[in-house]
Amino acid sequence: MCSDKRAGSTGLTGDHAEFDLGVIAGVTDRGHLHAHNEDAIALGTRDRVSAAVVCDGVSSTRNPERASLAATDAALGVLLAATETAPEQRVRDAIAAATDAVHALAPPGSNDDPSCTIVAALVSETESGRPTIAVAWIGDSRAYWLAGPDAAEPARRLTEDHSWASEVVAAGLLDEEAAQAHPRAHIITRWLGPRDDHKPGVTILSPAGPGALLLCSDGLWNYYPEATDLADLASPVLGAEPGSPEANAAPNTAALRTASAMTTLALDAGGRDNITVAVLPVP
């Protein structure tokens, strides 16, 4: 018999929320400057599967938090469905379901329908016992693989932003530093919106060693864009020095402590945007 465990939130439920499913956890926060939280997060586990979805509302549209909420709920339902669908197809189906959910929000004749970015991930165990990570995304919400400096599977970013900055870097017009400093850097080129049907990026990882999967909105990665820096912040789930507070704390709180610490650092660094962080340890 199968059972699942879920949690989710948007700014509709408050400026700050934390969710701890034991194995995985997440935090969402309004930040210091926004009037309300336009991000959303949804987390779930089922048997030997963990799933997470993070959405970031497009502030130039009306009620973007509605798009974020609809997209996270729809995507998580697909990720946790009892099906034998391969992980890569499952995350593609999750993005398709999220797209349909956002399309359904469009009022007749509106020119600023609710829109959002999305990153969705599924961590599942193969028959051999080795984990498989499938990630799909549209926009500039990101996924990172986090691991220690000597890990068998090095820390790195798993997604490529659908943004002006990424496109000019890919075209060789600017380097990464110059592109990110440009006023147009964060203009997204793909999103979930009622009149837009953009294809997702998809990546698959079968890590050679333990680590953690991080999903986040740009409220975090604007301040900490490098995977190695984020990995340094993730000591509660990646292991800590014997005798340290991290090592002595209850293991099942590690994911939440990591997500909370990252959120706090983004707030301390300025908190100019909504911040959402999901942490999925991978043994």
C-alpha cells in the first residue's frame, strides 16, 4: 500500500513559512522589500520518492502568486502520482500540468495574466538502489547539486536560466560577470503564462556519491550564485565536523536547518526579493 506526505505554501498563507517532512524541507519568505510573497513551494514524499517544486511569480503580471500556487500544486500531484513513468517523462508531465493550471487562470480579455517561473524535481531510487534525480524548469528558478569539496559527485548548478543574461553569454556576446551586471540581466525569456507555452529544460543526474539537491528562487541565488558557496552553507545535510552543533543535532532536522540558514543569509544580504529554498538530501 502506498502513502504520501505533502506540504506547500505561498504568500497567501503569510510572509514566512517553513515545512519539514523529515527527509526533505523548505522555507519561503517575503523578503524585506516586496509587499507580499509571490513565490510558492510544494514538497512531498511517496515510498522511495521525494519531490519538490519551487515557483517565482512574475511581478509584472497581475496576482502572480496565484500562478505560483496553481503551478506548484499541479506539478507536485504529477510527481507523486502512483505510476511507472520514467523520471524524465514524469518531470516533463509535471511541467505540462503546471502549464495547464496557469493557463486556466486567464480571465477573458486580460493582458497581464498571472505568470511564474518553475523548477520541479524528482528524486527516486532505482532497482539497484542508486538514486536518480530528474529536474525540469522554465525561467530562472534554479536547481543545484550540493556536495563537499572532495565528493565523488562535485557540486554544480543543474539548470541554465531562461534569461537575457544566459542567452547573451551562450551567444558569446558578454561574459557571465558582465551579463549579470547588465540592467537586463534578469529579464526572463521563458515562463508559465496563459498565452505562453514554452518548452522546459530537463536534466537527469545519477550521482556517484551522497549530497543534496537544492531548489531555489532568485531571492537566494542572486546573493549566492555559485554551487560551491551554497555547498559550504549546507553542512547540516552534507556532514559536519565531529562535535560541532551541526553534527550533534537531530539528523531529521538537517534539511530544515539548511533551508532556514540559507534563507537567513539571503535576508541578511539584503532580501531584495522573495526567497524560497527546498532541500532534498540524497544518501
